[in-house]
Amino acid sequence: MSIRYIKKNSGGGTEENIFWVTMADLLLGLAIIFITLFVLAMTGFSQQDIQQQKVKMEVSEKISGELKKANIAADIDKMTGDLKIDAVELFELNSYVLSDNGKALLDKLAPIYIDSIFADKELSEQIQYIIIQGHTDSQMFAGVSSKDEQFLRNMDLSLKRANAVAEYIFKTKYNRAYADKFRKIVVVEGKSFNEPVLVNGVEDYDKSRRVELKLKVKDWNVSTALGLKRE
């Protein structure tokens, strides 16, 4: 089977280009497409993980680059996009009230973080949640002897700290064009001392006390990739 393409040249004549496409070529192309789809379908979970990881890396690279331009040192994981802020930079010990230094830090950091995510429409549409997560260390409060009470006291503190950060972020000068989208995907969590930071197998109390900004990427599958499934 041939496809003939004819066009007029500037001299009034015609130029003729002929593309030969054999039936075998067409069948081979279709076979490759179907094989690819079959492989994706059969390895959906691993492919989903790969796609989610790719999105997180792209977003974290953008955020990291913008923070660097603004001369803001931040502990951001290039693989996951998780941004960690030591509690000492935000709060006094055992307090959930933001310090002046904490407010000043968020004034600079939050607009860059939010704007970096939402400035790229295609990329931002793949983010399901922005999670603001509070963490404490496992040291016992004075006068508390029960492990359960200790856990709940830290849960309360970690949640109040995460909520304080979330409340203040909305007061910063991020691009208000993104406000509706941001409100829809922001989540606040308290983790108590469930996820300590370990150094050589030993908990680092200072590093364990932190607030993290984390990204949850939407699930990905073949239908989504082909545009057959809309979120």
C-alpha cells in the first residue's frame, strides 16, 4: 500500500513524495501498541509506583531549585519531595505557638513551595494531597508514666503544631490564584512519636521534632495514561 503526497512548487510545477507503508508495517505498529498496553496492564502496580516517583522527583526538583534561588536552605528529599522543618526553627520547646523566627521562615518558604507546585498545571494536577505533618520525639513528659498517655500527649502536640503551620501558611503571600486548589488538597496530620529519626539506630530527639510538608501523588493506571479516565 502506498501513500502519495503531491505539492506545487514555486515554479508552478509539482513535487511528488511517495511514502510506502506496507501492511506488515501497520500490523507491526499495532502489535507494539497492544503489547505495550498489555505489559502496562500486567505490571500496573510497579508502573504506578514509577509514575508516582517521577512526579515527586519533578516537583521536588522545582521546589528545590526555587528555594535555592531565594537562598533558603531547606531539607528536601529529592526522591519524595518531602520537606522537613526542625521544630526548633518554628516553636519553643513543648509549644505549638509559632515563634517570630518560625513565622519569618514560613513567610519566605511557603509561597515558594506552593507557587512551585501549582505554577505547572500539568504537574499540579497529578498531586492528590499536600500533607502538613507534625512529629515529636519519644521523650517522656514530666509527670507522665503511662505510655498511652505519653503517646496521646505527643499526638495532641504534633497535630497542633501541624495545624499552626497550616494556618500560618494561608496568611503568607503565596499566589492567591492557587488558593481554591490549595484548600482542596491540603491535609493536616499529627504523627506523635511514631516516625522517629534514627541515627545509627538511635533516635535523634532534635531531628525527630519536626514538621513535614509531604506530597501524595494520584494513582496512575493505563486508563489514566490514555486519557480514558478523568479525575
